[in-house]
Amino acid sequence: MFSRSSIFVKSSGLSGFRQIAARFESTIILGEHADGKLSASTLSAITAAKKIGGDISVLVAGNKVGDVAQQVAKVSGVTKVLTVENDALKGSLPETLAPLVVAALNAGKYTHVLAGASSFGKSLLPRVAALLDVSPISEIIDIKSADTFVRTIYAGNAILTLKSKDPVKVITVRGTSFPPAEEGGSASIEALAGVSVEANQQSEWVGQELSKSDRPDLGSAKVVVSGGRGLKSADNFKLLYTLADKMGAAVGASRAAVDAGFVPNDMQIGQTGKIIAPELYIAVGISGAIQHLAGMKDSKTIVAINKDPEAPIFQVSDYGLVADLFKAVPEMTGKL
């Protein structure tokens, strides 16, 4: 039996049983960053942490984190920014970061560990949960209390409310359900003392190649134009690129279009791709499979263009156009 004033954790990542004084909720958020900029998913995680209550610390780890730490310190709601700088952390490999996160927990008094439900959070937090011997809670969309959370199941067709009895809650936060936290804070910044960083012997960060585009980022764009199997080829996606450029929109795709090789997989929207919620989503030649709907049905306004009047996409769309996309899209572009 765990009392409100003390929690015991047993895992291979900690030295035997450890007692944590936990008179109030205390959350540590794993700060995701790239090129000296804090990610929007971390800002959403901070908003979620506010609903839990208590102190909020953000762990910023990497080889050069000074600028990112300054950004985090200005975010409203953050109590403390913990930094760890080490060349072994270059590339933010989850195999290297997971033991560091456990060490940070061991040094503090944290009842919750949060990260955005990005590829960073999804690859890191399950490892942390395994080291702590607790069950991870993935992609929450709401918080009822410090131990009760809401998430979707069955590709978003059902809502699950769960109550966790784990002493430490390890959680990823769906960014589309929590608005990014804004500036207005003045948190202290301090180096995390008493922890060592060791490079993982099984993996090594070599480098990365980032695709560059003048269009907005798909994950944060206010307008998204997305194409499916109905476009028939990669060349026909140029119709969407032209339309998107006129609208200042990002371009996405269904899994069917990605599997067919029309576009790269970083454009995929859906349960196994990106989860987005733009103000306007235009689905072109997309039938509306459950897997795809799970990634975009939270969009504020959905417009569907499909020649099949029975396509499932029309059941979730606010506006539907039953037409040949090869005629409708150029006509729309011409009127903009």
C-alpha cells in the first residue's frame, strides 16, 4: 500500500527499493529540441502537466542546450529547467537518454514523466517505463486527475478513461489535444548534478538528412491538402503541390498513397503516421479508411473531394464534393 507521503519503486534501473517523498504531484517533462529550438510537442506536454498540478521541471539534454534551456525557462508554468550537456547525447538517441531520465528521476521527487507523442517521445518513454517497471500510457487526450487519463483506442473509434496505480506515471501527450504553452515564465536553470552519461554500445548516431520545403510543417500547419490513392501516380501529386502553394498549405497523404510510392512516408497522416488537427483539411482522392481518419478527424473543417459518393470520408467531412479530382482541383487552383 502506497501512502500519499511516500512511494516505493522497484526496477532494474534503480538500486533496489527507492523511497520518494511525494507530498504533492511533481512532473518532469522531457524537452524535445532540434537545431536550438524547442519543439511544439514539448509545449503541449507542458500544458498537459499544468492539469496534473504541482511543480513542473523540464529536462533538456544534448550536446548544446543553452539556447533551448533559455527558451524553456520563459514558458509559463515551468518551475525548473534541468540541463545535461554531453557529446554522447548528440542525436538524442533513446538508448542513451533512457538511463539518463531514470537517473534524473532517482535524483528528484517526480510522480509523472511526460513527453510529446512524437517519434522522440514514442521511442524514448517506453524504454523509461521498462526501466521503471511500470506501464506506459500513450497519447493521452485529456487529464481527469493526477492518476486518471483519457486516450483513444480502436483507431480513435472509442474513448478510454484509465486510472493508473503505478507509483510513477510515464505518459506521452497528443499535441493536437493540448494547446502549446505560451511565454510568461521565469524558471530557474540548473545543471543536473550527480548523473553520468554513457554512450550506448549498441547504437551510434551518425547523422541525419532533413527534407526542406518552403511549405509549412505538416504537424503544425493551419491548412493541409492531402492526397490518396485516387491521384494514381506521384506526378499527379503536383496538382496538390500547386494548390497548396496557392493556399500556403502543407501537403500530406494517406497510407495508401505512401505504400504505392507516390510520396515519402514523412507525409503520411493517420494512425501509423502523423496526427494533425489543422483549421482546414482538404482530402483529395482519399476514401477515408479508419486508419487515416484517426490522424485527421479532429480538424476544425474537413473538405472532401472524391468521385465515389459512398466514400467513408464524406461521413466525417463538413463539405463534400462528388467530382473527378483531375477536373475539380485545377478548377479550384484557378479560382484562387
